[in-house]
Amino acid sequence: MKVEKIPALIGLVLIILLAFLIIWQAGIFGVSRDRLEQDARERQNIAGSWEMAQDVNEDVCAMLFYDDVRENYTYSIYLTKEGLSYGYFFRQGGTDAYMEEGVKGVVFEDKGIALLSLNEDKVCKIVVDSNADQKTIQVNAEEPFAVVLPIECGAITMYDAQGNIVTLYDTFTGA
């Protein structure tokens, strides 16, 4: 009797293994919130000595990595997927001149808006004005930043320390 159960047990293990491989290849499992920085550093070969500005919500994670003199930088954006999935999935990354010179807004149609900047413009305040209310986000004018906003946040106005309006360069993408 025991000899007859061995092939059945091996068959069951193979079926479970095959099901796991199919689920894994289907792209259901992303990166957990706790491993986002580690995954971005590994995926884009970012040095551990580089600093990071990060913001994350339930749909979007935006990270801006930079060296100590802010001459070299790269960004990473992760999104969640609709439907049956877990975690965040890498969407885009690299460099963008607008992040170096000003503030870059990356808009994902149904997920949110990521604002990224090395902060050469010395942005110190971001005001989000929807019809219902106004929200002010304080930013350190001396540090790079990443801010994630919901897609229906309303008008976005940024100010430097002197109260001047800072231009937002935005890019619309599909999610």
C-alpha cells in the first residue's frame, strides 16, 4: 500500500509546483511595500551610498535616488495592478532633465501623480486645491523630493521660499 501512495504524492507535489509556476509567471506577485527601495536599487544598479526621497500611497510609489553632490540621479516609479495581484510593479525609471532643472510630474491616468525633483528651484510648499478644500504639503527647500498625490487632487501650485510660483513639467501616461 505504501508503495502505491508514493507516485500519487509525487504527482500531487508536481501539480502544486506547476500551479505555483503558472501563478508566478502570470505577474500576480509584485514587490511588497517594505522591499520597494531594495528592489529599485537592485533593478537599476543604484549604489547603496545614494540618498533617496520617497513617497508611497496605496497605488503609486515614487523614489528619487541621488548622490551626495546631486550630479547623478535616477528615479523609479512602481504601481499596483488592478484585479488579482499583490504588491507594486515597476513601471518606469531612469533620468529626466526636468527633474534636474525643475519639478517633473508624472501622471498615471487612474492611479495618481508623482512629483519628483532634485529641487534646484528650492520648492518649499506644494498647494493642492480641489473644489472641496485646500491641502498644503511642506517640502524642505534644500533637499530633493518625491511626492505622490491622488489623481483627483485638483490644481497643483508650487512655491519657492520667496513665494514665487514654480513651473511643473508634467507627462501623462496610461496606467
